[in-house]
Amino acid sequence: MSGTSSQLTSPVVWVTVFAAVAMIAYFSRRRLQATAVSVGLPFGLGSTTYDTRPLDRAVAWKLYVQLVTRKAALPFDSETDSVIDVLDSLFELFGVARELLLELRPADLSCRSGVAQLIIRVLNDGLRPCLTRWQSDFRHWWGVAREDPSNSALAPVELQKGYPSYSELVSDIQKMNTELLKFAEELLEIANPPARATLRRKRIVPRAPSDAPAAPETAAESGE
């Protein structure tokens, strides 16, 4: 018994215990420390470096998921997509972002190098101007057009093409899609999950015109 007691009070044992506790504290502190992430802001808002903490990264991940599963950040197809659906998706994005911002502390909201300011800038300086320009005007026109008996036979995607500024509206929506997709990629960079490389969205490459000449076969493709 005395042998066991002397082993427990041995300096080697205490040094080992102290080292283990110190390592646990070190790695726990590292997980809580801010991580500097440099991102390029969408909508021509420049670029900056954010000191993100675990809660910032969690909020960034949640907003990333919301963006890439909504019409707001998906390429708009004028032949199949509804303008009303896209405007609804953009408007709902504000509510989603507000709820996520409420998960942060007041001090996080006032921190210029945190994810909260990034989200607020993109919403207010990037997203809001587009909605302010089109939301009310198109919805008013849409309500009147839907009530017009002469339009009763038109499908919604055909009817919306009658909007006087339709081409300009679609151009703005498509630019918005592109910028929000950039924003989503930057949020993913901030969130930095373990499988980030496999989660990154594939970049959209325009299809070649149908009458374009086929690319020549390489030696490897032809089997030579």
C-alpha cells in the first residue's frame, strides 16, 4: 500500500499530470481563439480580413446552407423560373439573416472584424438596393396583369415577360445570383468545415453554342 502511495506522490507522476492538463487547456484555448480569414466581398464592396470565432463560423455555415438551397443564389432561367419566386426568396433571406445575427452577442454585432458586420454590409449595401428597385414596382404590375382577363391563358413565366422592364430586371436578378453565390463561397471559407473541399459548389461554366466545332481529340482520348 505504501508503495502505491509513494508512486502517486512521485514527481514524475505529477509532472505527467501537469503536462496533460496543460495540453488540454492549450488545445481548448486554440479552438476558442479567433481565426483570421481574408475574404473578397460581393457587390463590389472590396475585401477585408475577419477575425472569426467558433460562433462566427457556425453562423457563416448556417447562412451558407440557406443561400445554396434557395433560388436567391441559383442562376435565373428566364424560360422556366418565376420572378415572384426569386423576389420572395431574396426577401425571406433578410429574415433568415436576422435570426442568425440574433444568435450572436451584442459585442459581436459591433465588432468590425466579425462575421456580423460582413452579413449586415452584404444585406444593406448589396441586396437591399436591388429589392428596393424592383420589389414594389414588379409586384404592383404583376397583381394588375394577373387580374387582366386577356392574360388568363398565359403561363406565369410567359406573363412576366410582359413587364415593361423585364430584360433589365432579369439582368439584375442574374447579377444578384452571381454575387450571392460569391458570398456563399466566402461564407464557406469562413465556416471552414473539415470537408470544405468536397462541399464547395462547382463553378458554372457556360455551354458552348450548339454550332460550335467540337474540341479536337487528344492522343490520350483517341487511344493513340
